[in-house]
Amino acid sequence: MTIEADNGKDLTEKIAKSTLPDIVLLDISMPEMDGFKTTQWLHKKYPQIKVLALSMLSDERTIIKIFRVGAKGYLLKNTDPEELKTALDSVMNKNVYLSEYVSGKLVSGLHNDVDVELQGVVLNEKEKEFLRWSCSELSYKDIAAKMFVSPRTVDDYRQSLFYKLKVHSRVGLVMYAIKNGIFEI
């Protein structure tokens, strides 16, 4: 099922009246309710819906902000159709899409301290191990097998880290791991 909306407010009204989509492809710069607020609303109300953001904006702050509020991927509006298909497939199958360009912007933003410093965060060894595995392409189920714990335990680690690190997605976890040198597996 396809839902078309003129802005974020229109989308929230239409989603409430229809079958939930798997993916929402949305523009960050929308009138009435912008892409950040819409993504945040979707992530809170319908966390199973994956958001792939589109924008003409390519600065680190915008990219980091949209991932922080729950987006699973980010594309520039001038992206070719092949990359759009790759991004949609990746978001559906791997729960995230990072192009080389966006990855570079995220790393650049982290190096430039665009992101908020998280001081005083203490992670236990299991959380650090989970964080390292989260930087791989393994599914959460596969991570549970590698860690010799149940998928439910992995969900608990993920939720705990989301809370501690003030992030809302796997991308946020990866950004934290890169910034703090925890990502090497």
C-alpha cells in the first residue's frame, strides 16, 4: 500500500487511517511538520516503520540530527534511482542505509565535535561487546548467537544503550562507537 502526503501533519493523519507502511520516504524540509518532527513522531508511535530521509541539505548537523531522531537512512535528492533502490533494500533487510557520502559526513561531524559530548557514560563489558557487534552487518539475532545470549537479552542491551547514550537507532550506536574507539571487531 502506498500513502502520499503533502507534509508531515498530513502523513500523521493518513497513517492513523490506513495500513501501516514498512518504509516512509520523506523530505526533511516540509511545511507544517518538518522531517525531523515527523521522523521523531513515527519513531515514537510506530517504531516498526523505517524512515528513509531525503534532502538537498548535506551538512553534518542535519545528517546527525535526522539519525538521532530515528531515521534509518539518508539520501540526497539528486540520488540516482539505483542508489534509491539499494537504500530501500538495505533499510528493509539490514535496518540501516549509509552511503559512502553520508558515512563520510557522519565521521567528519564526529571529528569536528558536531555531536553532543556524552560525558560520564559508563558501559559494562557486555554493553561494549554488544556495541562492537552492532557496528557489523549482523542482525540482532546473529549478534545474540555470537554473544551466546538470547535475542531478548540483546534487545535489553540495545534499549539500555539507547537510553544511556541518548540515541534512537543502530546508527546512533555506531556513531558513538566510532567516536569512542569501541568499533574494532
